Amino acid sequence: MSFQLPTKEQKHDYVLEQFERIAKGYDLSNDVISMGMHRAWKLRAVQELVGTRKTGKFLDVCCGTGDLALTIAKQLNPGSSVTGFDFAQNMLDLARVREEKLAARQNRRLQKSGHVGGVQKTFPVQMDWVRGDAQNLPFADNTFDGAIISFGLRNLTDLQKGISEMARVVKPGGYVINLDLGHCETPVFAPIFSFYFSRVVPVLGGILQNDKTAYTYLPESLTTYPKPDGITALFQNAGLKDVTHTPLAFGTVAMHRGLKL
């Protein structure tokens, strides 16, 4: 039987079950499938989000295992805070472990340089890991200096509601950023990417995670995901201004940024 995407009514539970299932090997799979390039894309998006700020309060929606949230934290001075938000508890559990390991590594370096006398158990920037629904964020209006969602928007049942919620909780003057798959239209590269994404990625998922189904959903989900102009419209409908679209990796990845006034 050929693969079928879940219906709108099925999508939330279907996607949640998948991410709970693949959490343990998620980071390795991302590295292999993107050939490590996802790290550079995420760093670029974080730099767009934070800008020249050295302090602030930021939100990472659909944070997964916390790699992007901790990348934000590395750009900030102590006294700042980053909230990682996801609906998969297994992902959040791994994010907490990642935070603890990073804090331990940083403190070992400080100990060697003679700057601290003991190991701190917490990261110097406050990290909060919150479970919930990205379409109904449990935060007050104008809470954060910026919000980002990375490779997660496609998985929401209502994309417009997700962007609008992010815009709601960001303070005036802050940015909302979406980093996700694009629709490659480069004549030579497009068919190569299509073959890799639709044929090779599920095989890699089967090898790395013993879960071909989850990594068949990944390319199939792109078939119903809007093109960049459609994402721009979602940002504008949420009241965001100066919306920009930056294609990355020959357009296979798209970054959108909108300003809340």
C-alpha cells in the first residue's frame, strides 16, 4: 500500500507519535540527512533572530532536542532566557540532557582556565523547557523579544494559527522567524533534490532509525506545504511587517522573517 498523509483530524496525534518514537536518534538522522548543513542554516536563522542583542528573552517553538534553543543561548549574555517549546515529551527530555552536558563542558573549560572553583549544574542563560500546543501558546502577549520555529511549521494542523500565536507573544520590535523546507525550482538541482528527498531519505530513515515510515512522511509533507510566497502571506496575515524570504541550499530551505510593530 502506498504512503498516505494523515488527514487534518489525524495529523496532531500522528505527528506527535512519530516524534516521540524517533526522538532518541533524531539528532544523528538530521546530521546525516542534511549532511550536517542544518547546523549552518539554524545558526543563520538565529543570527537573524537575535541580531546585535546580547540580552533578551527568546522562544523556540517546536524546539525538538534543543539544539537551536541552545544556539540562541550561546549568542546571549547571562541574565537572558530562552524557552524551548515542544509537544513531544521525549524531545524535551533530551533537550534537558543536552543543556546539562553543555553546561558541564563549559564549566570544565572555565575550571581549566582558573575562572571557577566548582562545576555549575545550570547553563549561564536561563533555559526553560515547556510542553504544549504551538497553536495555543501558554504565554501572555508581548512576552518575548523574538520567536523562531525551525522545521516544525509543516507539522502543525493550522499553519496560520501557529504563526499568529508566535506574533502575539513577541514584543513590538521583535522578529518572528520560520526556517523550513523550500520548494527548489533550480532547473538542474531540482530533480536531484527531488530524487534524494523522496527516495533516499526514507531509506536513510529506515537504516538510522529503523523507521522508514517517519522519514517517508518528511518528504510527503512537503507536497502540502505552501511555497515561499504562501508563507510570506501567512506572516502578513499575522500582522507582521517587512517580511523577507531568504532561500538557502538552492531553495531547498526557506527562511522567512517578519517584524512585529
